[in-house]
Amino acid sequence: MSASEESAPAKVVPIAPRRAEPGRPGELLGGVRNVATRHLQALTASLFDSLDDALFDLAEKAASNALQVEYFDGMRELRKKRGLIERLFVEDIVQRLSDLSAGRLRERRTLNESGAARSELSLVEDAELEESLAVGSMASKAEQRLARSLFALNERLAVLAGGLRFDNALGPLDPGALAQGFRNALRDLETGVRVKLIVYKLFDRYVMSGAEALYEELNLNLAQAGVLPQIRQPGSGRAAMAAQTPTAAAPQRGAAAVGEDLAAQADLLTQLSNLLAARRGPGETPPGGMALPAQAPGYSAVPLPGPAELLGALTLLQAEIARANLAARSANEALGEVRHVKNDLLEQVSRISGQVRTRVSEADEDTIDLVSMLFEFILQDRNLPAEMQALLARLQIPYLKVAILDRRLFAQRAHPARRLLDTLADTAKGWSRESDPDQRLLGDVRAVVERLLQDFDDDLGVFERLLGEFTTQLETHRKRAELTELRAAEAARGREKLDHARRTAANAVLDHLQDRNPPQLVRSLLTRPWANYLVLLLLRQGAEAPEFRAALRFMDDLLWSFEPKPDAAARQRLRELLPELERSLRQGLATVALQEPDQNRLLEQLNALYRPLLGESGDIGTPPVVLSGNAVDIETVLPPALEPEPIAIHAVANPDADTDATNAPSEALETVRTLKAGCWFEFIAADAVRERAKLSWVSPISGRYLFVNRRGLKVADKSAAQLAAEIDSGQAVLLEEVPLFDRALDAIVERLRNAQPEAGRAGA
């Protein structure tokens, strides 16, 4: 590396903290539209240029003629409709921007709401489900990766739209909007799902990956035009940062879209540089480093090691780490090694050069200390399990080499090395031994670490290649886990519906029996088979269905029929009612699978109860059923319940109502009620066993929270009050969603700021 390259500052675009009046929102939105159109047209052109080659390669390697034909047919169809797809895609995004200027935003759609409207996930066709999973996954990954730039862009667009809120809406240029727009553009594409998934994969590779440049250009243009030149975002709210970054007056989004814009990122790096410089002083020991005496022996005689010497020494240290079996070391042991890297590096440089080296240049010192503090943060990060902390800490030397080779590592969120570390950390967040019994996922992460230690010399392209390979492996895990997760949510939904229907039916029967004292046979009939019939009607047709209302009227008529009949008119009405009662009763009993012989025996017993009321035979039905032998026991006549146990008619309290909510900690309960599906928790059991789980689904019926592990298997379901109590007691810890690198930089700034007064007193 040349001296000029060594001294070149990080390529961060400085943005003056000015606040020109936005003035012309229509003109600025027109500029946004033009930039977006230019970027998206170029990105989709790259996509289609690569698509032909990709499908041709797949066709050549196809395992069967049918598969080969499918790929070639897909190529022809895509060539034919390329222009239409590109036009429809760009038009969709332009329309979203036009809607924004008119004060309209499209609501976010979940997986099961995409495509044709459906009320149940179980009704989604396999192909559409697979397509929805692919679209939802790439949008979700891009939103997480680009959260900071996207937040700033949406804040600025909200200002241009007159303060429009983005709370539950999809921003016009969000990855979700891009994915939905592209899916809409493919609606007339006549290919199988296999070809469509290849198209989506290339869309992710070319368009989603290129969205970072689009967001940064738009943020830069709008900031320079005076639209929120600086933004302080929720989630990065360090008190020290807030003191220097003006608060935006624009409306704020939820905690999931936290971060800062390009100007704030540049400001952060400037603060880091100033803070690192401020902590230097004669005899001072920098964080994570060794003492640097100003007048050490040979101080002026021994030249400072250059980048080539540092990289050579780091390569030797990297080889030692690659050979050592450090996978089983604890996080505490790794922390000690992380803090001694500067000493180890200088010793290695001294051995190579044959001269005692006690210091490096200030720029290299800052780089070494910054990387050390980054990995100290990793080893203390609550988001990461201890095994993953120790594993990722082995990457300190490779990342120090990256920082020396390319000083943009800390300035660019899209840097491949930074994206790889963020992806590894995000994967590790949801890992636990219970969710990875065969340690396949742990092995995939370890393989990336080992490959970097063994293969990385000075080719930064290895990070992009490893990121691509690792992402492909994650897709395999993710697809399998999401299908399992959908089944878990569907099963929970089915159980909740059944429980809700059983309680509704039980309460309906109790309401009808209130203040009435029918014969025991009638009470048993209503509380068991008829209650089960009500449950089936509720599940199949709902409480507003005519059949359900008719079943409720039957209970009224049946109970009235066993009340005393004081006059002939009442007895005549009963005689006229009996055939209708029999028809309704037989229909309901047949629905709950009571066989006709058992129905006949039950009706005969009811006949016996009616005779005294009528003063005559008064059989239900014609001809009457004649029993042979003694009376039949009620329990043998009535059918079994739908579940192993009969409906508990005497216990109809609704557990859906969170009765403990009033006793739950209010702050924690408020946190719980704002949770969105996809956030991760660490649960700590009484025996100190830790389990990590993702919030998969919140029941609209009971408000219960369903949690699954990384494999998509159910871990727990909890009420809001129960979850709030666990959060308050520390048994449940909400893991942060902000990418690792961004959280680390915020923490480093805070650490250096907190250490500044001490340094000042020491210097005085």
C-alpha cells in the first residue's frame, strides 16, 4: 500500500449540518422519483442480463429432460416479457411515490395475506406459499441490513409528504415495496415456481443488494437540499450522541426501524476519531492497548512499522490462531486474548524486523484499538450465546487486516466484511444447543470462521464469496424452519379456535339452563352431545350462521317442552312441536356421530318423560320405538365428547381474558404489547437452562404469544401478563434487532465518552 493510500481518509461524504428550507416538496419528490427510476431500471437490467446465463447453465446441468425443457421454456417466456416486467415494476414504484405525495401509503401485508385473499394459511397452495416465503424472506433480510439508511430516507420522505406517518405502512421504496412491486410485475409470467424462485434469487442479488446505493444517494440529495440534514433516531439514543445531533421534528417509526442516516454515520465516525485522539496522552494506557511512553528508548531512531509490516505480522498471528484449537475456549479466555492483540502484534513486528518496536502510527493505533473494542463488545454482547461469542472472537486478526487494508470498513454499512459479520451475528442470535442438536448450524458458522483464518490474505473478495455461500446455506435452514413454523402457528390457531368455540358453546348452554330445572336426561343431553354440536357449528360456520341460531332455538324449545303444561292449549302446542324437535335432535346427534340405534334409544327415554306431561302416549316420532328389557343407562346412550373429556360446562371462565394483566409490571406490559412477530428472546428457566426463541405469532383471539426456536419448533406460548412478569424478573430478555456492527459502534462511542472525564482528571 502506498503512503498516499495509507494516509487517505475514509471515503465518507461530509455533509454540512445546515437546514435549508425544504420549500418545494413536489419538486424534491420529483427528484426522488427520477433517481429511483434510474437506479431501478439499471438494477433490473443487470438482473435480466444475468438471468439468461443462469437459466442456460441450469438447463445444461439439468438431471432430466423435463427439467431442461422447463428451464428453456422459462428463458423464452422471460425474454418475451422482459420489457413488460421491467415497465410494470418501475411503474408500481412510481405509483407508490405518487401515492405518497397524495398522502396515501399501502399497508404492510403479512405472508398469509399475500396473493389471493385467504383466511387460513392451510389454504395457501404449495407453490404460492413457496413464492411468498421467498419474497418475504428477501424483503425481511434487506430491511434488516438496510435499516439505518431506510429509516433516514422514510423520515425525509415523511417530511416531504407533510408529516405523513409510516407507523404500520410500507414506505414507497422499502425493500418490502420493491419485493411486492416485482412480484406484481411477474403476475402474468407463465412459468413454474422453480423458475420464479430463480428470478427472485437474482432479484435479491442484484436489486436488493443495489438498494443501498439508491438510499445513500437519495439521503445525500435530500440532506443537501435541507430536508433533515441530521437525524437522531430512536434506538441509537445515547445521551452523548443526542447532545450533538439535533432531534428531527419528523414523525418517528417503531423500534424495529432504528438507525441513523448518512450524515449521522459520518458524524459518528468523526466523533470516534476525536475521542480516540483525545484519550491519548503521555504515559496513558489506551483501552485495550499497552502503555506508550513519549520518550521510550529508541523512540526517534526506530521507524514506525508501515502497513506492509503490520499485515505481514498479522498474517503470522492469523496462522497461529488457525492452527490452535481455540473453538472450546470460554468467552472470558477469548476476552483476555482480544485485549492483548496490540502487544502480540508489536512483538511479532519486532521479531520480523529485528528491531524493538514500541509504538505504531496514530492512525494504525486507532484502527487496532477500534477493532479490539469491536471484538470486546462481541464477547460481552448479550445477543450472542457464549459459544458463538468465543467462535466469532477468533476473527479479530482477519478483521484487523481488513481495517488496515480498507479503512472504509467502519464507514460503509454495505462493506462485505461488515455484512458478513452482521450476518454471522444475526444467525448466532437465535442459536442454542436445543435448537441445533446435530450442531449443523454451529458447524456452518465455524466453517466460515475457519475459511477466513485459512484463506484470507489480502483479497477482500473472499468476504463476498463467503457471504454468498453462507447465505445460501441459511436459506436451506430458513425454508425448512419457516414451513415448520407455519405448521406450529396453524396448530396453535386451530387449538385456540376450538377452545374458543368450546367456551362459547358452554356459555350458551349455561345461559339456557339458568333458572331452569329440566330432568337429568335433558341436562346431560344439552351439556354433552348438543354442546358438541354447537362447537362444530361454530368451527364450521360461525356464531352468526342460521344453523347455529337454529340450534340455540332448539334448546329453548326443548327446555320449554319439559315445563309443566297446565292446560290443553299448552299440551296441544307440545304435540305440534314434538316432530320438529325430533328432526332437529336427530340432525344434531348425527352430526356428532351418534348412531341411529343410540338415537332411537335416547328418543325412547325422552318419550317416557313426555307421557306424564301429555296425559297420553305422546311419542316423539312415528312409529314409537319399543325397548326390550330394562331402561338404558344415560351414560351409555349419550355419545362421547369431541375431546377426550366432555366440555366443562361448570367451568366457563374465559382464559383468553388476561386476568393477571392488572398485576403485571406496567412498563414491561407496555413493551410486550408493542412486540412484533420476528423479535427474539432469551428465556432463562429455574434451573438456569437458557433457550432462545422467536416470537412467531400473536393470537387475535386470546392475545397469547407463540414462540418457536430457529428450527421452527414451538418453544412456548405465554400470555401478555406472563411474558411481562418474566421480562421484569429477568427470566425473559428481549434481544436487540439492530445489526451487530452498528450496536458496537454506538457502544464504543459511549465507552470512550464515559472514559473522557477520567482521562481529563488524570491529565490534570
